Amino acid sequence: MTNSDLKTSFERDGFLVLDHALTPGEVAKLLEEAVGICRGELGDIRGALPAEAADTDDDVLRRFLCVHYPHKLSALLLATMRHPAIVSALTSLIGPNVKAMQSMLFIKSEGEPGQAWHQDELFIPTRDRSLTAAWIALDDATVANGCLWVLPGSHRRGVLYPNREHDDPRYDCTVESYGFPFEDSDAVPVEVEAGSVVLFNGYLLHRSLPNTARHGYRRALVNHYMSAESLLPWAVPAQGVGMAQADFRDIVLVAGSDPYAYKGLDDVREPRVRPNRDGGCDR
């Protein structure tokens, strides 16, 4: 697919798949690194229970659903944030100057829940609608084990739909988007093989369902990117929930140049586990 075709497809549907963007060897190294992260061997993770030496890798992994900001622990995950295949597509979709602001390592074992319909832009506000997620499959993602589902074209209106609390046990977070002009029957599953990358727009409505497979994981590394030209009015933890600064600077430049480099960089986010349902869907 040419760069022009990529952009046309992305603008129409709000998502696209880069089949086998990562090699099996690259995926294997990321899976090994995930074990080290979850064991605490690469640094502390706020909210994580300490692993015991006698714990098997399986014991350790099953304690986690999501680790936020793992790129702050792992040079490998930081390098993957700059993976050439991903960055090449991003520069075609976003522009020559691209920055990242978040990573998440999902480890969804059998029986674990998914996430309700939502739009990433509601949680990570940009000024130019350039927010783009790169969802890297570390296992084959299937309907059975809880792959992504999307509502194609739901990004095009540029509308952010409201959120409300829910008590649906299929989902790990207590908020869901509602009031949008789409039905669940409009949704399509995005089944991909390990090493493939799903790119999707920050306004695209998407969800995942529980891992109902009999055994195994649906692991994924998710990074969020946007245009480096745009300011990022995002919350700063030290200032309290809901308090945002004009331009969040805990970022990683992955392509081109940063027009706001004169502001310097901050280090305000720390690796942590996803809170449980009672803690909401804190990103």
C-alpha cells in the first residue's frame, strides 16, 4: 500500500493495519521484556505487588492487566516507540514531526475484561485532532481472546461523545461513551497476527471484549502519538486530577523536529498499574 493509499484508507475508516510490521524475533524480545517489567526487574511500578523469586513467569503476568508508561522502564520499549515501520506510517498520516506521550503494556489473560466504547482523544486532548494510537499485537489477537473492535468512520464528524459510568462486568473501566449514532452491529473486529500494528485515530470509537479463550494471553503494547506542532493540554499529576498545563512536555520525539524544544522536557509521569474498576479508567 502506498503512502497515499494509507492516508486515504485511514481518513475514510479511522484505522488501518500494518501486517507483520514487527518480526517474530522482535516480538519475542518484547514478550521477554514484558516478563522482566512485571517482575519489577527493570524498576518500580506504582501499585504493583512484588514478585517472589519462586513465582513462575505465568504467576507474575497474571497479576497484571495493564502497565502504564513502560517505556520509562525499558530501553527496548522506548526504541519500539520509534520503530521505523510505525514511524514511517505515522509521518504519512500525521506529518513529518511526530511526538509520543504515552505507552501502555496490556496483559490480558483468559477471563480478564476488556474496555467499553471510548475515544482516546477524550482522555488525551490534542489541539489539531492528530492523536493516533499504535496498537502492537504481541499475541495473535482474535475475537475469542479479546481483540479490538472498531466503529469504522466514527471519527469523521470530529465529535467527542460524552462518558457515563456503567456496571458492565465485561469491562475493566467504569466509564463508557454513549449518545453516538452507531449500533454495536456496526462494529467490526480487528483480528491481527502477532507483530501486526493497528493504527487508529483518537476520535475513533473502539472497545475490546473479555478474553474468553480457554487459556492464554492477549498481550499488546500501545503507544500514543500526535503532531509535534500541536500543544498538548494534558493533566499534570502533581497539580491534581483535572488540572492541565498548556503544553504537556513529558514527551518523546519520534520523527522530525520539535518546534517547542526551547521549553525543555519534563519527567512527571511514572510507571504504574491500571487501577481496578473502582478506580475508574484513569489513563
